[in-house]
Amino acid sequence: MPGAPPPPPPDPATRSRVEGRVLDVSDAAAVARFAEPADIVISNAIGPLDPGRSQAEQADVFLDVANGGTHAVLRSFGPVLRPGGRLLVVASSLGTLGHLPEPLRPRFDGVSLDDVEKAVEDWRTAIHDGTAAEAGWPEWINVPSKVAQVAAVRAVAAERRDADLAAGTLVAAVCPGLVDTRASRPWFSDFSQAQTPDEAARAVLDLVFADVDPATYGELVRFGRVLPWRS
């Protein structure tokens, strides 16, 4: 309104600052140096796959980012997560155990983070040796990668569940649904039900700001509902 006094300046105590930094999540030492006490940690790194290239050609970069990055974040930020905090790994509904052939499932079910890392490295070796198909690994590397991400979250959560729930802390994997991005565009033809990046972010933040439900702890959560691990 004309003549109205200007609004008061914001209270310095309520100001926030967004600071961007570059971090190579495939470098575990760099992640360890970067980690500091935090209330909210969201791991959401992915290496794009090109359908026009052999997946074996792309496996190292993809696994280093998606799986190596997940492992590094869990190892480095788990110990410094503040009580009542949130440590979330963005994964996919492809990350449930039933997407793997039955003989491979014990490699990821009820195991430690070290075991998950070993399974991923054995799979990487099989890709390069040309024995992955014979061993039953799915052709699309995104599937075992997502299973391994969720298995890594479950492994870490199993070790700290009681203390975290007592403190109101959540460790979980989250699936925001299909998101319309340049990484997903080459692989899908129907995006009518896809989330925009903004919508996907809201799905993740809903879990960040919700009260901790013990049923979601250590699980893969999609739009507030747990996707059964052994489905």
C-alpha cells in the first residue's frame, strides 16, 4: 500500500543459507572428509546409463556412484547423524529382493554392509568376466544396483535400530516413484504417471518431516508406505 511502512528486517537468527559444494561420492575418502554432524542427510547420486552403449562399458562408473556413493554416505554420515536426524537413501521400487533370482537373494538378505559391498564387487567382476548372465544377474544393471542400495540401508539400520528409535532418528530408503529426468527419459516411453523433480522432492521431504514410524525404519518407503523387502 502507498505510504505503508517497509516490513521489518528478518531476524538474523531465522535466516538460512544455501551453500553448494562439489563432492565426488565415488571417492569414499572425500565423503569422509566432507561429513560433519548433520540433522538431515539425503543420498541421491546416480550415474546415467546410455541405452546405446553396452552396460558392461558403463558398469564401473554407475556402480561407483550409485552403490559406492551409498556405502560411503552410510559409513561416513551414520556416525555423525544427530539424534532425531534423518538419513535417507533415494532408491527405487526395483530395490526389493524379489527382483533378483532366488539363488542371488542370500547375498543381500540379512547381511552386513561389508557383505553387501562384497556382493557388489563380485557382481562387477562377473560383468567384466562375461559370467554375470550365467550367474543369474539381471541384464539391466539398475536392478541389482537398487537391491544393493536398499540392502545397504537395511544392514546399517539393523545395527542401530533400537538406539535410533529411542532418539527419534530415522534411517531408511525412499522411492519417489518414476521421475521425469534426463536419466530416465531414454529408458521409458510412458511418462504420464511420472513425477516432476519438484514432486519427487516433496515425496522425499514428506518422509523427512514426518514423525518416525517404527514400521518405516530401515525399510524402502514409497509415498508413505513400506514396500515389502521380500516381495
